[in-house]
Amino acid sequence: MINFQHIQERSFTLTKQLISITVILTLLFCCGCSDKVPLTGKVTFTDDGSSLTTGTVCFVTEGFVARGHLKPDGTYKISTTGKDDGLPPGKYKVYLVDAVESIESKDGNVNNVPLIDSRYDSPDTSGLECEVDAKTRQFDFTVERARKR
């Protein structure tokens, strides 16, 4: 005969254990994020040194992404969970997204024209990397313009 009360008690105990593990992992993750490094930088073009004025710079490591929106002067500040709060020390691959210029055509359609080479769209192809530590608080990057079509 099946003892349903025993199964219910065991299920309740397992649920409590899973909740406890989740709380502990969350606390460990949050505590690990408290040592964030404020990070800024600038993105410019390789051909003439002018600033990339639109887009988002993304820093990625295993299971973690931090972003910084480019300002009109080409500078950015990195944010993870709060505004301009930086990111934890470590090695990061860097890539850029949304670096486009919106141009309205004669028929009223808006076309997004890429400003940078498409290889910068992915952390695996951008070739941009950095190692963030407590001493280094600025990373500047140069990128190539998109090829004319």
C-alpha cells in the first residue's frame, strides 16, 4: 500500500531544500557583485579618430553581460544592475550593437544603415577584449567603419 502522507512530507522537505538552495545562491551572487569596478571608455573610428556616436558597448563573460550606451561624444559608462554601476573584475569579450544611422528614404521608409563593420556585432568575431581590475577604469576601443554598399 502506498503511504501518501510519507510522500507529501518528503515532497514538502524537498521543496524547502530547493528554496533554501535558491536563496543561498542568490545571496552568493549578489554578494559577489558588490565589488564592481566603475568603467568608462570611448569608441572611435580607426580611419580618422572621430567618435562613434550611437550604439551600445557590451561586455560579456560566461553568463554575464554589462552594457553602456554611447553618448554623442563617443563615450560610455558601463551598467549591470544599476545606472553606471560598473562590472565585476574579470576577462571580457566586447562587442557593439545598434551602431546604425536611421535614414529616411524619399518614399518615407526608414532604413537603418550600419556605421561599423558587421564583425563587431558579436563577441565571437569582434576581436575586442579586455581584462577589468580595480586599477583599470577606462577602456577605449577603435573600430572600422562599415563598408559602403
